[in-house]
Amino acid sequence: MKRTAAVNKEKHEFSLFVESLSSLIQNIKPRQAFIISDEKLLHRMMTVLRLRVDDSCILFDRTVHVVCTVVAFIGKKQIHMIMKSQQLTVALSPSITFLLPLLKRDDYEGALYSLAELGVSAIQPVITKKTHTSWSDRDADRAERILIAAAEQSKNYAIPMLKTPISLDKAVQVVDKGATKVFFDPLGETFFSVMRMLHDNQPKHIILLIGPEGDLSSEEKKMVKEKGFIFCALTPTIVRAVQAAALGAGLVRSLFISPSF
């Protein structure tokens, strides 16, 4: 008789960002009902995600995330839900600050998404000598939406803090002096030796830096080295900045996966 694989009947739980969720549910306990009034959220739940009554989902803001069950959709704006559980959001450890050069729009946004889903704590955009990208409040708003989308997909609810862009020389001046600092450079130390050092030392704060497309200038590299950055080679080849951001952040974060994660 031909054997068939078991069917996993567990449904995927979608995660949805709800601004000021903490305030809305501050007096709500598990198994209690509450109502959210948000036309865009209702449309997304019903039309885009096709959630139905009795389906579960996860709602979160920058402080808390809760598992809820849909009770009813009321009109075009209100969602009646029951809270199943609630947890405070705790950032991953160690803290990782990523110094990210302003890249071309698509690459920059791709890097933001990757850094958020990989659990970076803060992102400091930096302006280098080879930066040709301007920055505006509209860019900041779009970047924030990208970080939220990455948090929804990855279920890393500790959304990275996105800082205002500053020059690279200023960024390396104000970094945490007690942090371990790494610059990913093809001519740096072997990846294994640097990662072993990080794992053995268990730093509380790590600062990562990549160069822009075309790399940092020789003067910038000299300045970075003088500020105590360890030069580390990710691969024996030259990779694009957006790939270096994802690869570097992911490999460093993987060194510190807790047993309960």
C-alpha cells in the first residue's frame, strides 16, 4: 500500500502591526474581548489575508505582541477579537548596530528589510564619499514601513531603531566605545577567526559596517581602522553591498541563538 505524508493542519498565523496596540489593550487580559477600529486593518485582514471568524493572528507594536482570535468583522471599520495571550517584546541579544551606507534605492530598501528580519537592533544610515543618494522625510516614512513589513514576515517584533543619516566620520566618532566593531572588507581577517573571537568574548554590543557600492575610500578605511574596527572578510569574492549587509548581519546573529529562541 502506498504511504501518504501526514497533512499539517495547523494554519499559518499572520502577524500585523497595529500602532498604539499597547494603549488599546492595557486593561485587557487573556480570554477577554476587545474591538479595534481601523478601516485599513480590516480591509487587509479580510481582503488581502482572507482571515475569517475563528482564525487566529498576531498583533504587535513596538512594545508588545498578542495572539488573538477573530470574533467578528463589524461594518467596514471594526474588528471584534479575543486575546489568547500577551507578551512583552524583548530585543535579541547581543545588541547589533549596523552602519549602513546610503545605497541606490532598491538596494538600500532591500538591505533595510534584511537587517530587520535578521534581528539588528539599530540601523544608522551613513553618508560616505561615494554616496550619491539624497534623503528626505518621505524616504524615512517609507523606510519605516519596510521595517514593519519585515517584522511582520519574520516575526521579529523588536523593530530596529532607524536613525537619521549622518556622515561616516561622525558615526564612528559617536559609536559605543565599549562595543566590538567589525568592518566587512575582502582583505580583512578570515571570517572564521573573527567569528570565533566574537563567540568567545560574548560582547553585549556589536557594531557592523559595510562599504557602499565601490567601497570606502582609502582615507575612510584608515579612519575606520583607527577607531578600532576589526576588518573581516565575508567571502573570497567581492559581493554587492546589499548582499554583504544581509550576509554579515545574518552570520553574526547566528552566533548568538539562545536555546529558547
